[in-house]
Amino acid sequence: MVNHPVKYNRPQRNTDTWKHNWEVMKPFIHFGFKAMALIGGAMIGIIKLLPTLLQRPDETSKKETRIIKI
């Protein structure tokens, strides 16, 4: 008795189903990309502000309260 591998016939892809799924999910995918871009932009803005927020108050108060005598 010889062992022959069993051939498996893969089912054919139904392109109509794939197109329908894409049409249904398309708005959610676009929303996801736009939301990620918005969150990324907000994070970049926050990270750019952090150095100015973390400065010591002594350094900022000296610059703002300096008196110029003429």
C-alpha cells in the first residue's frame, strides 16, 4: 500500500464578495486613516510644546520681568 498525498482543491475566490466587502468597509478604513493622522498631528504638537512647558519657572520669570533703564 502506497501513501499518496491527498490533493486539496482550494475553493475559488468569489470576486463579487471581495468587492462588496471592500465597498462596505471603505468608509471605516478612510475614517481610521484620518483619525490616525489627526492623533499623530496632535501628538507632534504636544511633543513640540513639552520643552517650553518643562523649563524652570526661574528662567522664564527673569526674562519677562527684566527692567530696562534708560
